[in-house]
Amino acid sequence: MSTSAPARDAYAPPPSGSPQTSAAARRQKWRSRLWRFDDKASPYAYIAPFFLVFGAFGLYPLLYTGWIALHRVEMTGLDQMQWVGWANFDRILHDAEFWTAVGNTFLIGVMSTVPQLLVALGLAHLLNYRLRASTFFRTIILTPYATSVASAALVFALVFRADGGLLNWLLHFIGLGHTNWANGHWTSKIAISVIVIWRWTGYNTLIYLAAMQAVPTDLYEAASIDGASRWQQFRKVTVPSLRPTILFTIVISTIGSMQLFGEPLLLEGGTLGATGGNENQYETLSVYLYNYGWNLGHLGPAAAVAWAMLALLLIIAAINWLIGRFVRKSAV
Amino acid sequence: MRITRTVGGRRRRAAVIATTGLTATALLLAGCSSDSSDSGKSSDANGKITLTVADYGQFGYKEAGLFAQYHKLHPNITVKEDVTADEKVYYPKMLQELNAGSGLADVQGVEVGRIKEVVDTKANDFADLSKVINVGDWVPWKEKQATTSGGAVIGAGTDIGPMSLCYNTELFKKAGLPTDRAAVAKKVAGGWNSYLQLGEEYKKKAPAGTYFMDSASAMFNAVVSSNAKQYYDASGKAIYKDSPSVKEGWNLAAEAASKKLTQGLAQFNDPWVAALRKGTIATVACPAWMAGQISTNAGAGNKGKWDITTAPGATAANWGGSFLAVPKKGSHVTEASALVKWLTAPAQQAAVFKAIGVFPSNKGAYDLPEVKNAKLPYFNNAPIGQIYADEAKTIPEAVIGEKDGVIKDNFSTQINNMEQRGTSPDDAWSAATNAIDKAIG
């Protein structure tokens, strides 16, 4: 959108010079005032819907959650709020399970984000070359993203099931042992990471692909005249041009992995899912929050967890920003 | 822009169209939502109403054909059932719906492990049934559990869970154990210790890939629930850490886990269901309602392979049992209360017992021949009427607490950990008590 459009005042009728108070002149004056008001106020009216909706469904819940976090509120009596100050935060910070959940969230986050972005980058690079039916491949690669979390998680739950699961059956077939995937500390995290990678790789591929299309082709042509191989072109041309995009996907993926909820909840389902496994081995922060609030019915600590998650995200964002600044500096 | 009459006319017409559209949409939406949640609408044009019953596990009404029967008796009423497999999933959902004031069915099931909490915190949300049902009809301790301090009765007892032992005769035969009811009962007459001994005997010649029991958590629950003193004392204080019955059950479970007598499955989860279907489990500690779970999950292919005998030991246990409650917010409270009264009446409890083996809590049912002489076809025609009636006579009046259900679930989870991962009993105990303290606090 261009912002250099001439101000609408330029088209305003000239103010009547004569001090006559005829009806026409009054109307004229009134109209010009309206005109100016319209000019000043309209933009606010246009952006108001978003802010109203955000206020009702974003900001208010955020603040009210903070208010709940300072009270004792039980699922069995929502109308009884008892002020406890910082006790809820104290309680979750002294809960070993909370730190388990923090650790799990980071581990699963790293285990799912890093391979996912690397694979996405590679795929995007391949799709960026001229190849037959490229549109077909570009569409296919996005299909996992179009499935819902629940259906993907449920299907993978069948794959990773210990008894009668597809994966164990295959492993058994090639003579490898029987693994209780959901039960192991590492295997359960691997299982969840696989679901995440499967769903989001295509999405990131498309983002990278879009960015690659914007890289001028003469750079590649120049590189290939200089005798650079495809791999060298990728390293020396593509990746540097994609730096801001890569940073963007890292930020998005970080926020996404922080909120990981459906996959761990549905890997085993039922009450095991709600506690992130029987030893909380794959309990993420969202699942911890859910279990505290919805299964144990203690909404105060659950709200405190929500705010703790926000604090963690802000810390990660700050680290990201610092790294980004460092990268930009070193690139110069 | 010229302002003329036609514009006003057009505008009015637009308004009419918009209003009509909105009304139509609203009506459609109302049509989509369930009867229980739309306010004020008591019936459709023909005076026909639909009542929904939300429950969990196996209540057996469908199996006994009671809903169809009720529709025959009251042609204007159709009853629909909304079943959640796992009560642990069902209960938090019900609490949320109570708080939201929507999404509730006309009749909601409440498990005995939760009834105290509901009575203490949510009694105002349920209709008082004390005028509808006759509390004296039930076994004495049953309706007490659903009575508030003010004397309101918020639930009608459906079943109780006298304990028995379900065993797989096919596996017993392969392992060289007796399959006759009396002989098995004699083997475990010494109590749960002799049950474990039988387990070791089974293990010696067990068919590959089979286990003596599904999970020691079932045995733990059986042991705890055979005592009057369980997780709470009479004053409402949680005493589960020092309760002798909990200690006894825990030690037995730890022994079973260390001797690898169990498959270590979390009960009612998918793998447990799959194991029943595959037939890898030789015995299940069986409160009356468990038989229904086994027959449903093991499927028609295993019919006649299972049998039921007296539970280990001499003390009777009651594990579980439920209530039917009527939320006040429903739009058919009167009809729903009448349905609850009918469903929990002796004849209907007897019918359900006959269908899936959940044992009546209404005393009037005990004298009915179909209860006295009841046999479960699926379980090799086991004389369950006799087995459960003997047990039910000696069930102690247990003290129940607000978080009984939660405490039981957490102990079960940690018992599963001892079984599956070989967690040491001490570590599992501290993990369980930590989780329970968090849940109670």
C-alpha cells in the first residue's frame, strides 16, 4: 500500500471567505469539518475490528489468567477465589514435574526443529530447480500440514504402539527387537518429534522455496560460470540470501514447539497422555498445564504455568534477537 | 445520493430478510445443539422429548435393552446414551460442563470415587432425588454416600462392586492348573498371598506371551477396598500414607511386580483392551462390573473361555459402583428423575445384572429369581448371583473421601511403573505420594 497519496484535505472545498451565515455556507463549513474528521478518524475505524477482537479474545484472557494465577481457584468451585499472591508460582517452581516438563519441551523442541528445518532447506533447494511436475511435488509436500494434529497423532500412535504397532512389526521383521516406544524416555521423545517433523517439514519447505524464488537468478548463473557446483551454489548463494527467512522459521518453530500439546497428549491418549506418560517422560509444558488445570482441577497453578511459559518464550525471543544481531554483524 | 422512499423501503426489506436469516440460523443452531442444553424448550411440536444419559465404562443399559423398553413404556420419550470409555477422562469433562453450565446430559453417572467430592462441592448443581426415590431400598451404606449434610440425595445408586476373580480357563488348562470353580477358589482361599503363589505356579508352565494378571493395580484396589479404612479417616483427613490397607495392597503389588506375574497394563487403556482380545491375561481381579468390561473387550471370540470364582481371602471387598445424578440445569429434570428412578429400580437392576453382570445396589433386586439364579453365559455360565450375593453381605461400610478416585489412579499409575520399568517400590511410592499431594493440595 502506498502511503504517499495526497491528503484528502487537498480536495476539500475552499473555505468560504465571506462571513455570511447563509444556510449554504453553514452547510459548507459543516461539511469541511466532517471531511477533516473523516480524514483523521477513518483509519482508526478501519483498524478497530482487529483491536476489539484482540482485546476480547487475546488481551483480556491474558490478563485474567494472570489474575487467576494469584488466587486459589478449584475446578469444583470456580466462584470461590482466594488470594494467595505468589504461592502458585512458588508451588510450580518447586515441583520437580514442572522442570521435567521444561526439559522435555526443550529436548523435543530441539529434536523436532533442527532436523525439520535442515530437511526443509534441502527439499526447497531441490524443488527450486526446474523439474517435471514441480507444482505436483510442491502440493504434495504440503499435504501433511493440511492434516489435523489429532488425526496425525492418532495415526502415529498406531505406528508407535508397543504391541501390534506397525513400526515394531517392521522392526521385528528385519530382526530388531521389540521397543516400547511410549515408555522409554528417549524413544517417546523421538516418536513425538517424528510426528512434528512429518507435519511441519512441508510447511517450512514452502516458506524457504518462496524465499529462494526471490533470489536473483543471475547470482546462480554467475556462480555456475565461475564453476561452482550445485552444492557450492547452495552454500554460497542460497543460504546467505535466506538468512532472514531462516531466522523467521526458527522463531516460528520455537513458538510452535513451546506450545506442543496435541502430539504428546494423544501418543498414548487417556490419562497416560494427560500426564505425559507414566513417568512424565514426554510431558511438555502445555500438557503439564492441562493436567494441572483440567485433571487435578487446580486452576491457580495452571494459570501460573501459562505465565511461566510466556516468560520462557520472551527469554528465548531475546536470545534469538541477540543471535540475529550477531549474525547480521558478522555477515557485514 | 438522493434519499427517496424507495431506499427506505428497500432498507426495511433488507432488514426483514436479515432478521429472517438470523432467526433461521438461530433455529438451525438450536436444532444442532442437544436437547439438554437449550433452555426453555421442553419438547418438540409433538411433545416428544429426548433424554441423554452420559456415563462411562459399562452401565449395561443398552445391553439389557432398557432404553428401548423405556421408549415402549413412554412413547414420547427417547433415551440416548453418551458413553466415555474411561471414567478418568469422563469426570474432569463433567466438572467443566457443570462450570460452563452447558454440554451436560439429562442424566450423569458419578463414580463412587468421586461422589464425595460432588456431594461436598457440586451438590447445588444436582436435583434432590430424596422425594423421587426411596433411600431405604438400597443397601444401607450406598445412598449415604450420595447424601449431603443438608439431607439432599443427589444420586441414585446403580451398582456395587463386590469382588470376585475372573480367570481364563483355556490358559489355566495349558498351564496345568485346575479350571473348576471350586478348585480355583480353594487355591486362593488363603487370601491374596496364595493368589500370588498360584501366579508362580502358573508362570512355571505358562503359554508363551501370557501373564498371570493384567496389572497388580487391580489387586491393590481389591485389597484396599476390602477394608473400612481406606484413604481417608472419618473426619475427612487424608490418611493414605499410613493406612494399613494401603500398605498391605502396595506390598502385595510390589511383590507381584518383582516376580513378573503381571503384564503391567494400565487398565481400560487401549493396550489393555488389546491384550484381552488377544487372550494374554490369565486372571483379573474382578469386581462385578469388570465382567462386563472383559466380555465387551475380549469379544465374541473368547466367549466361554472365561470363568468366575470367589475372590481370594475371606474378607469381602467392594471396588467401585456408581450413581446416576440429574443436573438441575437440564430442561427435563422431572422426566430425567423419573428415568433415574426406573433405571435403578429392582427389576431394571436385575435386568442389567443379567445382561453384563453389574451387581444391584437396590436390595429389592436380591430376592428376584433372576438375580439369585443368575448365570453369565459369556463366563461359562458362572453362577454370579450366588457368588456376588455372598460377597455383598459382608462388605464393610467404607469411609470414602473427596479425592478417592484420584488417589486410586495415582497408585495404579505407579504400580504400572513397578511392573513395566522395574521402578523400585520405594521410588514408586514417593512418586505416587508426591503426585497425590499435588492432586489433593
